[in-house]
Amino acid sequence: MRKITVLGSGTWGIALARVLCLNGFRVTAWSKFPEEAAALDRTREAPNLPGIRIPDEIRFTADPGEAVSGAEFILNAVPSIFVRDTAAAFSAFPEAGKAIWINASKGIEKDSLMTLTDVIEDAFAKNGREKPYTVAISGPTHAEEVARDMPTLIVVADGDTARAEKVQKIFEGTCIRPYTNADKTGVQICGALKNVEALAVGIAKGLGYGDNTRAAMITRGMEEIRRLGLAMGCSERTFFGLAGIGDLIVTATSNHSRNNRAGILIGQGKTPREALDEVGMVVEGVNALPAAISLCEKYGMDMPLIQAVRDVVQNGADPKEIVMDLMNRKLKQETI
């Protein structure tokens, strides 16, 4: 039986581990925290996925060596800010470098501005190890729905078509329908920046604004991401697909979205810290915000919504005043 190792035992990692286990793979789920691994192994329940039974066949461990032993694929689902340290730790094991790494996390590294697949490869290289092959998966994918076998579409992104198709096949026959895409950078830029745009939409909702505002912000937010992506050499088609507009819609509108919920709380008057504490889970839009601002500056992009989120989340600006500033920007032609 072919083995897949899932790194990260949060909701997304558990949802993916369950899907792949039920699809006939031998799955080991790794957690950095021994107590978490032991609790999941014992209870077969994830705290943030109520009512979902974790298959008995999934093995949980906090031992990296045990996790990667015999793995053909390593699926990364740890929060973006921990990807480098996790990859560096696993690079010590030769088997980890032979596996195909599937990155399911969404983010851009703050200082290097690398995509997460590049971060994984760089972590191996800096430890003197041969870089593993990496593939990115993305799309409108709430763990709460995938864990309940609801139909979900994803993109498997890599410039090597054969490798992308190899990863595509591991999801065949599951609730996840995978498409391939050669634009690995564009898919990951969308996955990271849509979280910041979703924060902006949530803040507007928290202020009491309605569907007109939300639809406009989603549309203009996608245009911001598209323009940046094109400046970075990405394919325009990516931004109008599952990893682009598809993922932005679900993240900016769903009650499952942590970014949306955090934004709503900020719009209602909570401080960013209070909002994050109330959500109680990782809010990747906050993690991605510094890199998003740096990319704006690096490529000379005018990205008013992302810059507005910066003003509110990092600089403590009044959300209502920021909205008025956005509405009173210089009039211009719509360019899509």
C-alpha cells in the first residue's frame, strides 16, 4: 500500500488525511506536539471538526523519522509561518528528500517573499540536502466541508505535467476533483493574497455594509491580485480559475473562513489581537499581510484594498475612515 505523510494535524491536515486514507492510501499524520498526536490517536476526533470520525487506519506521530519512513508523498498542511522550520527539520531524513512534497498551505514567506514550495526547496538546500520535487495544491477548500465529503474542486500546480498528473491521481475517486495547472507561482500567489482581500471584505461586513460592497470588493480585490501576478510573470488565466476567483469568493463570503470572521470582528470594533483571539485558530491573512505589502512595493503596484488592511490591522486606523478614503479615490476607468 502506498504511503502518504501529512504534516500538520489541524483541520486541513486532518481533512486531507481522511480523504486520502479512505481512498486506499496508508496515511501517517504528523504533529509537532506529542500531546496533540496522542490525543488524536486516542479520541479519533479533531476539536475543530465536530462530528467527524477520524479513520482508525490513520497513524498519528510526533516523530519525524517515523512519519517519513516509506512515504511516497509528503503533504504539507502546517501554517505558513512554520513551513520553513518544518521542512528544515524533515530535511535531516534522506527519505524526505526522495518524496514528492505537496504543499497545501497558503502563504508567502515574510522576509524572502518566496512561495511556500520555494521555501520547502530552499530549506533543504540550506541544510546541504538535495531539493525535493514540490507541487502546490489550492482552490476553494474549506476543511469543514472536505471532512464531510462535500464536492470540492482543487488545482494541482507544477510546471512538470507528469508530476502534476501523478499528484492529481491520488485524489481521483474522492470528493475532491483535481485539475492541473502549470502556473505554480500564480496559484500560490492567489492562495496567499486572497486571505488578505478576505480580511478587507470581512471588515466591510462588520461595519454593516451589504452585498453591493462585498461584491465590489471581491471584484476589485481579484483585480489587485491579477495585476501583481502579471507583474510577477504569472499566467492571467490562473486568476480567473479555481485558485483565483474561486478561492477568493469562498474565503471572502463563508462563515467557515477564519479570515472573513476575523475581518468582521475588526469591523465591529474589536482590535486585531482581540479578533484573532476570538477566532482561536490561525488567520493566514494576517500572516500574509507583511509579504503582500512588500510585494506591492517591490513591483510598484497600487493595491488599495491590501494597503487599507495594512492601515487597519498594523497601524490602527479607523475602518470607517479608510472606507471613505477608498470611496473618494481619484476617479478612473475600470480595467479588467
